[in-house]
Amino acid sequence: MIKKIHVIYEDGVFKPTEPVNLPENSEVEFEVNVADASEQPSIADVYAVLENRYDSEQHDVAERHDEHQP
């Protein structure tokens, strides 16, 4: 079984960010994929998008929700 679980590494321990439904004492194997903070948008980036949306006078974002989808 393959299951993706998001975790935070803290105090030398990997801590899941959501409940994990596994039997007690289960052995698991995992591959570490470190998220690069530079790839994630900053709060300033988010506010810039919101400001552009507001300035466009098109306030109904649901109307254009697929605009930036691949």
C-alpha cells in the first residue's frame, strides 16, 4: 500500500500534520522530499494577486476560477 503523508521534522522526529490510520507498531518505509520554501509563494505574492484582482474590477473570482489552471 502506498500512502502519502505530510510531516514536519521537529526535535529529531517526523510528526504527521494529519491523523495517520495505521495499525500500532506498523513498519513503514518513506522517501524524504524536502519542500523548498523559495518555490512557495510568499504572503506578499498572495497580496499582489489579490490586489491585481481588486484593481481589475472583476471581483467575482468564481466566474474565472479556471483561468490559471494548467
